[in-house]
Amino acid sequence: MTETAPFVTAETCKPVDVLTDAHVRVTLSVPSANYAYYSLERMQQYARDLEGAAQDFYEFVRDHRHQDCTGVDVVREYTKHCSLCNKPWEPYFNDEKKRLECAHCTAEVVP
């Protein structure tokens, strides 16, 4: 809060990124096939090949045998939240006060 006059306070807020989910993404290499040109049949074959690669990877993890994969990444997903009320970010323009506010807590938005 910032003090604007004696006994009067003005609340301000801004959008902040909040971690809302994290998961592991594994990228598998599928045996070379010609997927360069899109067609429904090629995409269906590609999906079947990916299912096979996913099953192989599952068996690798279960059996601890060697399997090459091209990447294992942690994926973090963020969403914008209000820095004051911590609710999902939803800006609102107040016509009376001629300012941008948080739609949930009505605090003034600062850059």
C-alpha cells in the first residue's frame, strides 16, 4: 500500500506470473519414416509409431534397460495472477475513476 494522504491509503497491484503446474515431458525418437508431407494416413501411422515408442519407453523405465530418448524436460506452466489478491488476472477499466483496476479487488494497476 502507498500512502496518499493522512489516513487514506491507495492499494495498487500488478499482474505477476504464478506457477500453476509442473510436469515431465519426454521426447522420444521414432524410427525414421517419411512424415515430411502431411496426409491423414501418415499422421495415423505417426501416432501408431509414437504409441509404440511410448510403450518401449515404459518398458525401459520398468526394466531399467538401455533406451535412447532425445530429451527429458520439466515443463513449468505459469498463469497471471493479481499481486494483491492472488486471484487469476482479470483487468477492468473503471470509467468513473478513469483507471485500470483488478476486477477482483479493485486495486489500481501499476506498471
